[in-house]
Amino acid sequence: MYSIWKRWYKKNASSNADYDRIQKIKQSEVPQHIAIIMDGNGRWAKKRALPRVAGHHEGMKAVRRITRLANQLEVSILTVYAFSTENWKRPKSEVDYIMNLPQEFLGTFLPELVAENVQVKMIGEPEGLPVHTLGAIKRAMEETKENTGLILNFALNYGSRAEILSAVNKLVADSKDGVIGEITDDIFSKYLMTSELPDPDLLIRTSGEIRLSNFMLWQAAYSEFWFTDVLWPDFSEEHLMEAIEVYQNRSRRYGGV
Ligand code: FPP
């Protein structure tokens, strides 16, 4: 039986070629976890002589279309880096604007996420986030907690070094209490904010920057990277499919031969 989104896609895919491309991608191994560093919103706005926040607003729309396609492709987890622990250094007006986006995004999109079996999750430090921002995310998490499909995971007030340090501190405390013995990869991973999630298979960064910017430093150890010059607000279904096709043609060896 076709779901609403499948019908939506059949109706809205610009051509049968798009639909066929989606089916072809699904016949091969689709990355289970895709993580995206959404960069270039400011430059997108500047190119159009618009305020930077216009780029963030357009970026929010890109999150919506990429979530729809990821669900359509049966990706299990889509992590989007929406706000880093370093982003507080931006002008207050820009920070305030970004902090309003989850509410706006979920205000219109949550019913569709609920209907389409998407689960909303978050990684990052809840402390420090405005009440309305955290409230919108928590409500979405609550309303989608029984869903079993795509996990849309917001990295919000997230920084990988802080996450690793926090894990180390908890591990030290638990070691003192005698709760754990030798620390293995698996045990360490359980102390991270991503404890419930597999590591990203594919990590995408837009806007031509080639760096991790404190994102999933531990988790990305064996991720395949795909960088594009495309600015995040311009990131389309076409680009996601291209990234996945490139991924499908890579050979992942995890240090082996
Ligand atoms: C980086 O671009 C982008 C951000 C810091 C914010 C990302 C936020 C969104 C895409 C919207 C998120 C949507 C929801 C629903 C929470 P930049 O501003 O650093 O761009 P620049 O490098 O061109 O200046």
C-alpha cells in the first residue's frame, strides 16, 4: 500500500525519471544514518542581498524536503547539525532567529511527521536552550515517540568535544563506583549522546567547507564524507540522491583490505 509520501512523491516528482532513480537507489545499500552539516545559509542570503536570517529560513525549508526524501528512501536516521555550542558567538538577533525555527518548523511539519511514522530526537545540551525552543522539540519527541520510521535527529547546542568530555567525566565517576571495568569502544559509545544510534554512514557538508567543525568526532571515525559547494538552502532532493549514489559506489573497508 502506498503511503501518503509515496503518493506525494509520485504526484510531485518532476518526472518519472526521478521516481525511477529513487527506486534504483533503494535497490542498493542505502546509508542507514546520514548526518548533515548544513552550511552556507549566510552566503546564500548575502548573494541575494538579504539578511542572513533569510538564509536560515530557507535552510529550514531544505530540512523539510530532505527529511521527506530520506523517509522515502527508507534511511533510518537523519541527523542535522542545526546549532553548535560555538554558534552562541553569533549576534544575538541571529541566535534568537535560529532558536525560533524549531517552533516554526514543527508548528507546520509535525502533523506530517506524526502521520509518516517519523520520530523526532535531539542530541546536544538542553541546558541553555530557550524554553520555547526546547519545548517545541520535546513536544515533537513526545508526539512521535511511538513512531518506528525515520529518526529525524536535531543536533542543537551540540559540540562533540563537550560531549566526549562529559562522557569521560561520567566514565571516571562510574569507574570510581566500580560500575565498569576496562573501557571498550562499545562502552565509551554508550556514554555519548548518540548512545542509541549507530554511527553515521554518510556525512554531508555543504557550502564548500571541508572540515568537521566539532561535529561527531568520535562517531564519524568510519563515515564516508561527501562535500559539495552547494549552499544549504539550495540543497535539493537531486543533491541528496547524488550523495547517496556516490556513497553506494564507495568501498568501505574499515581499515581492512
Ligand atoms: C550554518 O550556515 C547554519 C547554521 C548555523 C544554522 C543552521 C540552521 C538551519 C539550516 C535551520 C535549521 C532548521 C530547523 C528546523 C531547526 P552559516 O550561517 O554559517 O552560513 P555561512 O557560512 O554562509 O555564513
